[in-house]
Amino acid sequence: MSVYIANDLIGLVGWAPPCEHPAPVTPFRVIYQAGKASVRHYRAIGRPHLTPIILVYALIRQPFILDLQPGNSVVETLTGQGFEVFFVDWLPPTAENSWRGLEAYVSRDLANAVHEAVTSRSFGVRNVLLPPC
């Protein structure tokens, strides 16, 4: 009986369900893309607060969960409360990126992305970083 199970499992090697991520719900525009980071800008609804919110998602997670569906979106809620939201999104690495370590992501890509978000508009001195896990 174990031979049949092993043969069935061999057929599953290399199989994975298609990975379709839902489209973002809240309208945005990409204001920066370099290295392995891009920055999405979500405009505030109504009069914006002076302090923007910068969302930095984990490197190994998929950020679509923060803008999943109307009425169930962190980004939609924040923009609805008058916050300008900047979302740092990580681009998938390729074989040519095998040299990249955490230092390249943080000291280069993240630093440049946050700089672009902060300098793209006139904001107050304080900026808020919310790193979802």
C-alpha cells in the first residue's frame, strides 16, 4: 500500500496552485521604483493631515492583505481618515539579485524609498512608519 502512496506523492512534486493576488482596492500611483522597492502613493480623501503614514511591509509577505476588499482595507481606512499613505512594496528578487543581503534592502532600497515618499510632498516634520508583520 505504501508503494501506491509514494507513486501518488511523486506526481505532486512540482505542482503548486496558481498564485493570483487580488488587485488593490484603493486607487494609487507609483511614485518611485528602484532597486527592489517601489512606493505607491494613496491620496487622502478630504483635507489631508500634515503627517503622512508610510507602510513598510515585510520582505517575505504579500502586501495585498492591507488593501484586500472595499470596507476591509487598512489603506482605504487610513485615506478615508485624511492620511496620505505611502506604501513601500518589495519587488520579487531574481537570480541576478543573489548578491543582495538585508543591508541592500534596508540601507539602500528602503532608505531611498522613504526619502522619496517624504520629499515628494510638503509634509510636517513628523512621519509615521507602520511596519505590519
